[in-house]
Amino acid sequence: MRKLTRHSVEFYHTEVGSGDVDQRRDTYRLHIAPNPGQHYHNAQIADYTPETRAFKWQAGVRLTVVARFNTESVHGTAGFGFWNHPFDPKQRGLPRLPRAAWFFYGSPPNHIKLAQDVPGSGFKCATLDATRWQFLALAPFALPGFVLMRIPPLYRRLWPIGQQAVGVTEAPLPARLLPETHTYRIDWTTRGITFYLDDTELLRSPFHIGGAMGFIAWVDNQYAVVTPQGNFGWGLVNVPGPQTLYIDHLSLEPL
């Protein structure tokens, strides 16, 4: 892990397996090589270390990222934004409840289906806050809830309550955007979180995330499964070709 300073923020590089991060002039290059999916590979920058998880950001910040991928056929997950790094396999103890506000891509079999009308895989902007009191109040009923959510009419009727409780808002984005250079922006305020693509509003979340989060950008070869029906899973995928996230501009500034 190496660190550098840019825009008055200290960033840390994480390189796992074939993961490689470098900076050439004003561009970050996050790259993983082709691999058969037998081991985990990750190229990542963040403004916190997984060991300390000392997060710098709370409501009142704007993130602007100018980015592109080398392909629209990314295998695994990738993205950039804010989250609270809830789990580190090298640490003991229970994981944190997750918070996130980010642009996220997950290829099949990734299936994080938390917004009722948005696919569980693909490119999207999204919020999540499992630390909300509404979610904690419903948590004791999770097991019977998983059973009820397997009945389609009940899922359609009841899951919006669960989705609101966990602070989930999502908007899908076309995969064709991935190899194109675009400006992505997140405005995180006490009134909610708003996502923009090239200054056009994509999604306005009314849910206020009150706790601290850190900035992260990454590309890796994993997938996850999380659904209201109680389906959970994790695994690795093979990467048939090189995949790279280029970040041409990155700024974090107070609102």
C-alpha cells in the first residue's frame, strides 16, 4: 500500500493479485490483468486505510470524478463514491452495518437486488444506509420477512417498506457509458444525496446519511448476491481480458 496527496486529500493504493495502481500526470490507472478467477484481484484507491477505517467525509461534500473504463464488458465489480468499508477479512469481530453512496458496476452473477424496479446487476448509481433506525427496528423480523418476500404479491406490496427502511435508492445506467469519458458527481448534503452525469441530474435520494464515509474507487473480480428473499452469496469471476478504470480528474470539496 502506497500513499499520495492530491487535492489536499491523502489517497492510499491497494493492489491485490494482479491489481496495479499508478498515476501518470493527472490520470489514475486502476488495472487488473486477465485471470481465471481462482484468486482475488483488486486495484483500488481510497482516502482511508482498511485497518483504521478513519473516514473523513460527512454530509456537506461534493465528489466529482471524470472517468472511463477500457471496456464495457467489465467482469467483477467496479465503481467510485463513498462507503464505510463494513467488513475487512483481516479483522476480527462483527462487520459494521453498511452505508454507501456511489456509482457501482457489478457483472453477472452479481445480484444485489435492493431496489424493487432496478436490476441486481449492471451499472447504477445507488444509496444504502443500514444504520437507519427504521432498518434496525425491522431487523428482528428479518427471517419471517425473507419468507414473505418469496411470495411475489407480498414482495411487490411490502418490500417498498423495507427498501425505505434501509435507505435504498437506485437508478440504472447503460453499460455503453463505461468506455466513454464522462463527468460523474455526487452531492451529499443534510437534505439527501444527488447524483449527476455531465451536470444532468440522474437521481435525487431523500435519505440523509448522517454518519461518516470514506472515498473509494476500485476494479476487482468478485461478485455478491443480496436479495430481500434472503439469498446471500459471494464469489470470484474469471476475467478474460485486461480491465482498467481511468480517472482523469478527482476532486472532493465542501458544499
